[in-house]
Amino acid sequence: MSTNLAKPNIDKELKLEIRANIAAIEQSIKDNQDPNYKVFDFKKEGDKGVCPVTHTFTDGVYMREMFIPKGLVIVGKIHKHEHPSFLMQGKIQVLSETGGEQMLEAPQYVVSGGGTKRVAYVLEDVIWITVHANPTNTQDLEEIEKIYTADSYEEYNKYIKLEGKPMSRLKKLLIKKLSV
């Protein structure tokens, strides 16, 4: 089963309202420091903490598996590139400006578009796997975070302005690697 996390019928005004709501939720979480609410930073979590993460590297691919416990509210970063992800276990309610509010239940895969930021409420323990092209084969988590995520929409918009379409930088790196 698959789900498209982008709904084409969400109008611009609603997208901006959802984006503002996600930003407000994120700020509230940062201000309150409640352990049941989390702004997720996978490089800081590593293999410890509330949401254990496993990083797997193969030739040209980076895969991240994250366990998210029931009851947690989590805010992710802005993804720069389209990528597949797999909900292997659990049930989660997701809000994003590109998809509105959606209920996801395992097993299923989703394709996340560039510019995507989400807030989610975990209804059942979740195992979520994301898969990203890794044409340089880096295993440096700080470098991976710079390549795949933006801390703000301003940073994302600057990236798009400099690089063109969200996948163009990765495609260029991959093409360069394959042509060697």
C-alpha cells in the first residue's frame, strides 16, 4: 500500500496556514521541553534517546531507520529532496503543508517531496525507514544532514534558487559518479 504525502488540491492559503501551525507547534515544543514532544534531530539522537536511529550505508544509498514510541509528538526538518520512505510498523497521524492531515498505518510506503516538513502524533509505536541517494557515499551524519535537510524555509528556498529543481544536485553527483 502506498500514500502520496502531497495532495495537489491544497490551496496556497491553506498551505501557509498549515506551515504557520507547524512552526508554532515546533516553537512551543522547544520552549516547553516536554519529553513527550520532540523536535527531531537524527544526528543528535544516534542510537540512544527516545527515538533510536539506525543508519545503514550501501553503495550510493543512505538509509535511516527510526523507532518512535506511542504518544510522542514529533516535528521533523524540511527535506530538500524527494525520497521514498517506509512505515514498517505502527500508526501515525501526520500534518504537512503539502498533504494536510493524514492518517498512516503500516505497512505502507510513501514518497515525500522536496520542501516537506511534518508534525506527527504517534498513535502506535512506529518504525519508519527513509531512503536517500548517497552518490558520494559519505557516512558523516553532519554532511548527510546538510545534503538532505534544511533548517528553515528560507534555507530551502535559497537551495532551490541555487540548485534548480530539488533533485538536481543529487542527480548531478550521481551522474558524475556513474560516468567515472
